[in-house]
Amino acid sequence: MLFGGCGKKEEDGRVEYFDIVSELNVLYAAGSIDESRGMFLGMQYYQGEPVQLWSEGDEVYLVSIHGSREKLMEIPQAAALCCYLDQDGSIYCWERYAELAENGIPSVWKYDASGQEVCRVRMEEGIVPEDICQLSDGRILLLLRNQGSGAVQLAELNAMKGIVARLDQVQLGLGVVSGYIASGGEELVFLEQGYWEGLSEISLKDGKRKIEKSFQGGGYRLGANTTNMELQDFRMAEDGSIEILWASKEDGRGVLEILRLKEMEKTVLVMQTTHVGKPAWIKDKIAEFNKRNESYYLVLEYPDVEKEVEYGQMIAMQMAAGKGPDILMDYALDFVDDLAGKGGIADLAPYMEESGMKEEDYFPSAFSRWRSGDKIYSVSLVGVVMYDWLDGRALGLKERPDIETLLDALLAVKEPTTYCGMSLASEILINLIQYTDDYCGMLDWEEGVCDFENELFKKMIQAAGKYGYTWNEVLAGASNTYGKPYVAGQVSVSNIYEYETLTDIEEQGRIPLLNMEGAPYGQASHSDVFAINSNSDNIEGAWEFLSYMMSQEVQGSQSEPMTATNRAVCIEAVQEQIRWLEKGHVMNKDYHYFTMDRQEIDLGSKSWTREDITDEKVAEYINMRDRAEPMDAEEDRRMKPIWQIIREESEAYFTGDKSIEEVADIITNRVQLYLDENQ
């Protein structure tokens, strides 16, 4: 018996949370059919009972859970097909692997109960069947995937006409969605697996999707209890439980997993975010916390990918009303930036002191996402060392230039180049404005004045337009910066292999843009950042989860522990790599890039031996992480509206709709108005 968590929204808007109890029952032992004589084809519900389909050569057999074995029919090359038995005894099948199909384009066949081929329908190029089900009215539905976009689509197979018709009114998700379909009475039920998990009911009339059971939350993750097995079929039982059939294609071992809801006995902590970067890992950590903690049970909530902005706005509205989740995670913080330091987010410093968590045990990036002086509003598990650099040789510079000299050099370059790897011209413009601590003299918060109508700003916007692209160009995939030499770049290092010493940087003719003390910046990763809602009724419980996530045990379990903000974890991870290299191993890394249209660009590979990772390099890397100056989070929040104004208005120049003078005038007026209103 294993436990997870889910929630159900009541009519009054209140969410009632439940444990998910997972019960596993073995239905088929491994090797139900001698592997030398047969091939496992699938497991499904047939006439209300779990059955398995096997092939011996071209012969297809049905095996019941009681051990009986019945020959159904002969199908050419049955062992290479995925098969589904409908309630009338007909079989539908398609190539198990698309590459086995003619020209790589799969087909779907129907064979009647006598084994006669009824029809064969060839898919469109790039479309691959993934699942099949039969509705109560006898219709056959297919779940198809577009290999180019990654999107899934429902379609109906009409064997009489020999066609597959897409059901365009049904939208299963704009992003890459994975799941399975089954009959739910008069409607279709969709069991989603992966990023968002749970059971939905879909109306085939209007395509509307209603969430019946969400698996978001603490412990349960679809497939976590059935390692090395694949989901074969599922159904909703009369008591509301979900019955899932899993099987191993290697040996035919079959398992029935029954999911039931159980009333929650612990105090529920709700954590919300708009996007989860590592869903499997964070769910495993939450499950471990829930198992260990005797008082609290954490539930993680997040939306479908296409609803991230709407969900973030909802969180902000709830927080502004004094409500909202107990814990905010990752990208949710972007929507409530204004609440940090204004009473909406809890100061964690007192809780750190009480629990014995010391700042010196962590790199500065651990607390830099939201901070104001001694008040700490967030903690982060992941941090990187970062700074910009200029190519002195390409720009004709030998040392760090003032902003005027830099702009002249940028405008003088004739060959196509890339500035800091940035695609958007507006982002390059903002980067240039931040070249000095006082925004190159164009903005004075103390005096409440600004001036973007000077020659310096005109040069900035010209340089940004030269090196960057418009929004439309970026969205159209016309902003590929790869293959172009860098006139300026950004260092963002997460491990000892990719770190280059300052001596190496300078020997290559690059000029590091460090702070006044010669240190880089330490940035908290956008993912794995946590904060506590000051309006939570369970701040102590929320802190128990945050302190657990910041522990050496959890930070050390990350896929890249060298990024850990815990000093001991990072140092041990580096030393472990050193010991591995000393045994004669070589670290190889392949680099690639995906364009907007999902085309993969190979960027080559790189190798490192122990000779490349010197003791001096290791010492400098740790020292740089220790000395890294956190970004001024409070100033970043203050500048957020200013940057948005500049993004919006500068785009008109980059698209050619307005002159520099017009854009500069509008930006000056809008920023000045904002300053006047916020003095």
C-alpha cells in the first residue's frame, strides 16, 4: 500500500485534499508465455476483465488471468505490431515502432473476428498512433502524436470507410502532453502522465475537458510504483477508484494498480508554482517529506503549460487579498515580486536562526532571489556564477572601456556578430543601460528624474538594433545566433568542467566585466526557489519543508549537485569528480540547441581529463562562488516596471515603425510619469 495526494474542489470553492492509496496486485507472473515461443503484444480490459495478448509467429492468442489460452486469429507479422481487441472480437493494430513501417509512415489495420483484413489506413507523414480505445457505442478512437510538434490529437477510425478523422474540437494540450485514453461511459476519459498528472473527462461533443481527479500533490506519481512497466489500459470503477493495468513488455508480468482516495489526516500545506522544471524530482522529494513528517502533508499545485500566466495572475490576486498558498515556488515568485519586503512574504531569517541554519554554510546565491539587508525572503537550492565579457580583439579594446567607448566599438564592427548570446534587441538595450551602476546616468531614483533623449541612449538603441532581433523575428525562428562569432558573451557556470579561469579568459583576449571588487555575480536559479506566504496559518510547517529542501541530503540528490547552494554539497561533488578523473576517466559532453521549430542543431562536443581540471581551477571556482555578489533583488524589483516600458516602446524602433527620437521621447515621458507617481 503506497500513499500520494490529490485534491477535489467543492462547490463553495474550498479544496478538500485526500491521500491517494495505491494498491498493487500481480495478475500475471513473469513469463506467462515462454519467451522463446511468443511475444507479448499488450494487456487490456476485454469484456470487463483484464486479459493479455500474445503472438507465436503470426498467431495471436488471448490469455486470461485464470491461465486459459485461446487462439484468436493469424495476422501477418503480428509480433511487430501493437494490438487491441474490441468487444466484438475484432483486432486493431499498428506498427510497434514507426521506423518498421513503410517509409517510416505507420498504418492502422482492422481484422475481424475471423481474421479477415477489413481495412488498412495509412497515417499522414509524421503522425504516429500511441493509444486506442473503444467507446460504449462501439466507436474506435485513436490517440495520435505529431512527431514534429510533439502535440497529441484525438481521431476516430471509421473502418467501413477506411478513414481516420481527427476530432479537432478536442484539445488535449498545447504543449507536449503524454497520456492514455479509455471509455468513460458516454464520454472519453484521459489519464495524463508526466508534467501534469490526473484523470480528466472529455466531452466529444464540444471538446470540453473536466478534471475528475488530479494527482498533483505530495506523494503519488503515475508509474513510480511500477518501475520498468508500461501502462496498458485503465478504467473508472463504480466506487470512484481508478484501476490501471501495467505490464512489462520484456517478460509479460502484469499488475493491477488500484488508486483510492483516503481522507487526509495531517495538516495540509499547499505549495503553488506556475511551472515545474523537474516534476519527477520535486515530487519524489515531497513524497519523502510527507512520509517523514508526522504533522504536515505538502501538496504541490500547478497548471497545464498553456495556463501558466493565468495561474500566476490568480496567485497574485489571492496573495493581494491576504490569501494564497502557504509556499510559493519557482516562477510563481515573478507574479508577486511587489509583495517581497512589503509584508506579503515571510522573513525567513528568524526561522533560520531558530533552526540553526547558518548563512556561512551556503553560497550567497542561496538567499539572493528575494532579499533586503538582513531580511531573507527566499531560499534557493541552485546557484550559478555569472558575468559578461567583451571580446577585446574583435572590438579593438585592451581593458574595460567606458560606455561611450564600448558603444562606438560595437557600432564600428562590420562582420555579423552576436552580443552576449541575446536574441531580442530590447534585452540587449536593457543590458547596455545596466553597464554602469547608475544606469549610465539616464535614471536617478533619488532625484526622481530620467533622460533618454540624449546621444548616449540613441547610440545604445542603434547598437541594440544592430545586434538584436524584433519579437516577430524571434517568434518566427529567424533569430538564430549560433554560427556567428560573439563580440560579447555571458558566463553562466554550473560545474567545474565549464568553468574557465580568469587567466584563461584574459589570454583569449576577452575582458571580464566583474564588479568593482573583481568578483562575479551569484545568481539563484529560476527553478528550485521557495518563499513563504506571510498570511499562511502554517508558517512553521512551511519552514519545516524549506529547511528540509535546503538540507545536505536533498541538495546532494540533485542531478547536478555541483550547482548546490550548500557549500559542503558542492565541494564534495567537485571532489567526487576529481576522484573519478584520477582513475583515468574522461568527461565528455555533447552540446546541442533546439530551434523554435524543434530542429536540433549539433554544437559539437568537448572532453576533459584530470589534467584539464587543475587544483588551481578548482580553488578559483569555489572561491568565485563564495565571493559572488548577489544580484540586487530589491533593485531588480524596483526596476521591473521601467524595463517593461523600455521593452514595449523600443520595439517600435526595431520594427521600423518609429524613429529613435520618437521612441526616446515616449520612453522619457512614460518613465518620468512612473517616477512621479512612485516618489
